[in-house]
Amino acid sequence: MEPTQAEQELVIGDTASAIGGNDIRQWLNREITPYLLKGMKQLVKEKEVVAGDELKWLGEYLVAENEKKKQAKS
């Protein structure tokens, strides 16, 4: 069953406000994206990541970076 025109407009409107240059996008670009990109670059360089565990490795990397960020603020 396809969504109605009103449902499509609701989804498109919500997505546009979340993706646009608003506060959410700015926060993501400032607080998340740099760490995520750095982690993905490091993941590509890693030789010891077991196939199938890439997301686990990336998650652990992000947790470690978060701890470093907290310590730097202290």
C-alpha cells in the first residue's frame, strides 16, 4: 500500500527540517562527523579487524574517542 500525498508531505517535511542546515545538522557536523570519518579512515588501515566485526570495531573506536574527548574537557 502506497502512502497518501499527505503522508508523503509529512515525511518529506520532517526529513527536510532534520537534514537541512538547521541545528541538528550543525551539531552532527561539529560533534559526530569528524570522529566518524576519522574512525572509518582508521578502520580501512587496520589489518587485524575480523571480517564481520567492522561495526563493532568502529563502535569501540568511537567509545574510546568519546572518553578522550571527556578527559580533554576535564
